[in-house]
Amino acid sequence: MARTKVVVDPISRIEGHLRIETQAENGRIAKAWASATQFRGIEIVMQGRDPRDAWAYTQRICGVCTVVHAVASCRAVEDALGITIPPNANTIRNLVHGMQFVQDHVIHFYHLHALDWVDVVSALSANPTSAARIAASISPWPNNSATYFSEVQDRLKTFVGTGQLGIFTNGYWGHPAYKLPPEVNLIAVAHYLEALDWQRDVIRLHTVFGGKNPHPNFLVGGMASAINLDDTATINAERLTDIHDMIKRAQRFVEQVYWPDLVAIAGFYKDWGAIGGGTGNYLAVGEFPEAGLRDFDQYLLPPGIILDKDLSQVHPYDHTKVAEYIKSSWYEYGKGDDAGLHPFEGETKAKYTGPPTPWTYLQDEAKYSWMKSPRYDGRPMEVGPLARMLVAYGAGNEDVRAMVTEVLQRLDVGPAALFSTLGRTGARGMETVLIARRLSRWYDDLVARIKGGDTQTFTKDKWDPSTWPAQAQGYGWLDAPRGALGHWVQIENGAITRYQCVVPSTWNASPRDPQGQPGPYEAALMDNHPLVDPERPIEILRTVHSFDPCIACGVHVLDATGNEITSVKAV
């Protein structure tokens, strides 16, 4: 039996540092390991700090997820202190977070994932007139003209003519796994370039409500978004009109460019509906509350658990069943390496035992990743768009069920295709459409309350530390674009004593646990997974990118004077 070791390090077109190692046998992946190669120590940084400031520190975990950690942190502290935010603040958070979803998913498709399916160089041989005809058949987007596609093709020829492909350098162009005709490749490249300008425009919603982007401002107890329709220094009528227009432009691009492109490209890769499924277990904590934070039946996307691909039953989510293991991680626990700790008992004690050597498999290393291994009731769980859509489908969400049925019929594939690399990518598109449409409703709700005289966006209730209990703890949950996110905080005498984050990519990129169960990345790569050319492992990139990895929860640890205590070098 022919065995080949294939290492992709680093995985490109993601946020952070990730090494994937596989053992291929006769053109298929038999075993896989995922290694996060950068240390994440934000929990240590948080100790001793004012819990009202926690959102500003934890938000810096990542430069891509510029909203999610702040919201989860605010919710955790608000849960600990018993703070209920005003309805306007909740709606503004939904608008800010919702636009983050829409922007993030479109960026992921075009700028991180599409190049796994789109052969850029092939677009040079496309007929622009034929490309325009194809584009017009699937969308009324005004830029889908022969003139426009010809101009894009000329720009691409300029790149190639100089011997430099610029942003398209180092792709596996010409790989036999590419299936799109040149004209569809040209359409995708054109929309790739358009999406760069589009996303920069619509994300300005963050600057209106949060003052800046990335890392807009938040506030425990609500939002730092003063509203006065007649004051130029606050959110006024002009700014609300600007937000309305951004939402419309976001919706239009999603429905006329992103979604048609995704479905069209998926039609050429239907075989990937049977590849890369993974664990078969899915977790969603729910997102976009439209009433109280605990009114889960009023969430746009409900919480729940799907086990063993069984959509007939959605199990309730209970955060007390979450535990993190470190058997394969560069950490140590006081209770030993086989222990699983709930985040309220969590420890972040780094114990780096050295990088994997180039001539050994990661299976030969007892510890091989900076990611811990979160498990739900002992099971590895996939989180993210696919988990959310499956939970919503199983829970009977009519909008989700209608979209899933429509897509399966258009692609002429069965329900089993949902549990795959293709299903994961399709689910991301579905929820982008649903959220983009919902932005208008949230905007209308906010405007209606403002017109009714309600401009409150913050509550001072329990803001004063003298009113806090001597000890408190809270849990902040949030479903981020990449999946279920949890922040757990413990407070004593007004200061943080313990802070733990379990982020989406910790769930998905987790290494093996004490029972030897692989994490979702690893399991997906071992699920009917091809590998045609070990020298150009595009198939590995397709499945790993379908999760939209964000490994940038890794940071250096600094002492109080800013001196570096430790650094980790990936080799």
C-alpha cells in the first residue's frame, strides 16, 4: 500500500497559523492532524482587570472577528452582574453583528475560499461575451456585461504579462481538480475584485454605531451610541439614512452576486457533497435575540445540538456540558492531562514540549497543538454555519427549510449532501441571505422606537462596583460567523479572577482528546477525502477552508511593563 506524508504549513488564506498534516494512501487521506502553532493567552491577560473593560481586551483576540468577542464579553459580564440592556442596544448589537456576518461570509467566499474552486489563469482564455451571457442568465447584476468582463480580463492579462500574478500568486492553477469553464472563472474573478470595494463600503455601519472598524466600541449595559435626530454629533436622521442605504447595498450584492455565484459554482462540484463531512455532531448556541437574551424562541437562529446527523431531533444546548481537554495540547492541568475542565474551572497553563519535527508524524507527538479540545458531553462538535442551518432546519425554521429544499433541488442532490465540504460552504451562503434580509427588519424596529420617543441605548443599573456582590460569575454566549463562541468570567471584589474563552476554531480545530477522538478538521479530512496530487494538495485546502479557520486567538504573553515573557516559533 502506497503511503505518503503530506504537510501543509502554514495553511494560507486564513487568519492565524495552522499546520495540517495527513497520511495519504492510494489517493485518499487515511489520517489527519491539525496543529495550531501560535499560543493563545488572553485569559491570563484578563486576570485582575475591571470586568467592564473586558470587552476591549478580548475584542483584540482577533482582527477579523472584530465584533464577536466584544459582544460575548459584554454578555458574560452582564450575566454575572444581572444587567439587562435596553431594546435599542440589543437591536444595534444585532445590526452591528449582522453586518459583520454578511461582510465576513462574502469575504470568506471570494477572498479566502473561492480560489480553491476557481482557476484564475483559466479566465484568460474566456470569451467575455459568453461570460456575460452566462452571468445574465443567473443574475440581473448591472456589471455583468461583456465590456466589464473584458476589462477585468485585460487587468488580469497585465498581471500575467509582468510575470507577477499579484494577489493571485502561488495558486495551484491548472490543477486537474478545477472544473469550471473559463467563462465562469472570469465571472468569479470579476466579482472577487468587486467584493473588495463592496465590503469596505457596507462595513461602515460599524463606524456609525461603534465609532470605528475594526474593533468598534461596545459597552457593558448597552451600546455607546447616543441617538438624537437633530444633533450632528450623534446618530441622527442623516446617519440613519446612510445605514439604510448600506443595508440595501449589502442585500443587493448578496442576492445578485454572492449567492448566484455560490450556487452556480457548486453545480460543477456536486461530488463534494459526499466528501469532508466529519464528526456528524453539530452545536449552535443561537444568535440574534429579538426579545430578551434568554427568550430563545425569539432568536433568528436557534440554539441546539444535532447528534449523529439525525435531523429529526434537536437536543437542547446546556453550557454546563462543555469541557476542555489538553491530552494533545501544549498545556497542563492540575488534575492531569486526562481531565476535562468546564470553563468556570478552566486553566491556561502553557507547557510547550517542542514543535513536531519534519521527519515524524504528529501522531508520534503526545502534544501537537496550542488548541485545547472542547467536547460537549464528551463528544467532538462541529460549529459554524452548517451547524446553525442544520439546527434551524431540525427545529422547523420555515425560512431555512425553504432555502435548503430549493438548493438541494437546484443542485439535484439528496439531503446527505448537507453533511459535507459542499454543504458547509452552501450553508454559509444560505445564512448570509437570511441575515442580509433580516437587517432591514432590525433597522425598521430601531427607527420605529426612535420615532416613538425611545432613544435609550444604555442602562446605568448596576454600573457602580459598590452595588456588585463580593463574588459573581457569568457566561456570555454568541454564535459568531465561524461558530459557537463562549466567554466565561468570574469576578471577586470588583476584579476578574478567572476568564476563559472557547472560540469557534477551538471547537473545529481541536486535536485528539484522551479518548482518541479527532477534532472536526481532522475528522472531515478523513471522511472519504481524495488527494490527487500530494505536491499540490488543493483538496486539503478545500475542506479546511470550508470551516473558515480563524486561529488568530493566539497572542504573546506580556508582563506589566510590556516585556515579552515567551514567544513561540513555528517551524
